[in-house]
Amino acid sequence: MSRIKNINLDTIDKSKFDVPISELSPRAIVSISGDASLQDLVELLIKENQGSVCVVDGSKLIGIVSERDLFMNVDDDDFDQYLKKSVSDIMTPNPLTKFSNDTIASCLKLMGIRRVRSLPIVNENGEPSHMLTAHDMLAFIIKLFPHSIKNIGTLFEWTVSEVHVQDENFSFTSSPHQLSGNIFLSPLKSAVSTDILKVDQNEIIQDVIKKMQARKRGMVAITCFETELVGILTERDLLRKVFGKVDLCARVRISELMTPSPVTLLEKHAVSYAINNMFEKRFRNIILVDEEKTPISSVSVIDLVKFVTDKLI
């Protein structure tokens, strides 16, 4: 088994996070009226390649709505009428916001503690101007730790005999005012906060959505014989492949809608690999498997944000 070793690790002062949000160059706001239909929302999210958008009344921010809101509120017994509902019916009102002069550290902590992927940035009048995302945070973290994260690179293909982990006697200590790049060589198991939802490839989409709703999961691992990982289904898949395209009253198998052969990592792989993989491919989740390639857990982009947040507090 090969190991990460002989690398020049970064150690930074935590004050590096006390810089304004403008350092991140977040995306300009994408918004929709609360009176718009959910069909309009689906089309906007796909067109703008967004996971969430602001809901406005004129220039006033009244809510935020996301892909997760779409699938968490769908009822297949009334699916024909669902996309005719208004955005205001499913939005989250009075969303968490930040001002443009707030610090990255305060945003990182808010995202990690409240486990939100997107934060609207508002001006002094409360009007939204930009959307800050968890992937923006990953970009900033990667930039701060070129040796501990960026230079380690991505890991999309691997074998058990080539797993890269840190030596067991490696020191992960740092001063109270510093953040050591050593933490990103921690095994991914230390960043996982939830168990994984698994379903068989022959289950139908209605049943899978109900399980995702019940467990409040935005991702599900698709298996064969409850062991072999064959695919993944995410909120993004539901947006692009289901809403407005699949009749939920039809018995469509999940295998017809899943993304096959998803990228995986082991729980013993370094956190750095997950950060780089997620940032490069814009993943929100990575399935973690055992040495037999059976899915056992998962790590999300918010898990990684929370991982760093815990080290800053």
C-alpha cells in the first residue's frame, strides 16, 4: 500500500479566512418570481446550471428554492398538477443571507453549522446580488493549501493495493491560531456525518423518491444484489431526467434513470482527494466503498465544509 509522504505541507494563520466574500468572486444572482410555476423553475435551474435560485418580489428577496425543494415536495399521486404549482408553495422563506463585506470565515461557519450549500449575498437594502456556494468555499480552501490539497490531485481511478493514506505516526497538531494542512490528509471517515441510502436497481422511481424524502437524502446509491454498486441517483438527476419528462405514475425502473459507474473512494482515502474530485467535477456527493467495492457511506460537499468549519471554531 503506497502512502502520502515526503510532501511539503502548508500551515496558515486562521486570519487568512477573515477576508471579505468579494475575494471569492461568487456568481451573479439568478432569481425567479414567487408566482412562477414549478415548470418555470425546472427550466431555469437547467438553463443556468444552478442548484438553487433566489425567489424575489420585485427586487426584494423573499425566499430561496432548490432542486431538493422540488423533489422533497413532489407527490406522485398528484404529479400531473405538481409542476403547475407556484414557486412560493415550496420555497424556503426568509433564507439565511450574508452581506458582501462579511468574512469568508463567517460564511464558512454558517454553511457548516446550518448545513446549507448556498447563501444569497445581499446589499444594504436587503436586495440579493450574488449567490455564494459550497463549491466557492472549496475553491478558496484549495487556494490556501496548494501543497496539502491542490498538489495531491484528484483520484478517479484506484485499486486497493494503491490506496494513498498518511502514515499512522504523522502529527496532526497545530497552534490554536493556525490551521495545518495535515488535516486534509485525514481519512475520509473522519468527515462523514451520515449513513448512505441504498436501493436495488430494479426498484421503481416513485418508491425511490419516497425513500429519499423519508430519509431526507439528496443522493441514493444503486446496487445489484444489495452489494455491487452499479449507479447513483442525485437531485440533479431528478431535475434533468425526471421532472417534466417521466410520468411518475408509470413503473419506471431506477436503473433507467441513474448515472452508472459513479466515482468512488475508500473511507481511508485522504480528505484532499474528495475535495479535489468534488471541485473538478462539481460533485456534491461521493460514495465511499469498502475494499470489495460495496457502498458503505458517503461524503458530501457540506460534510467537507463542516470538516473545515470544525477546525476554525
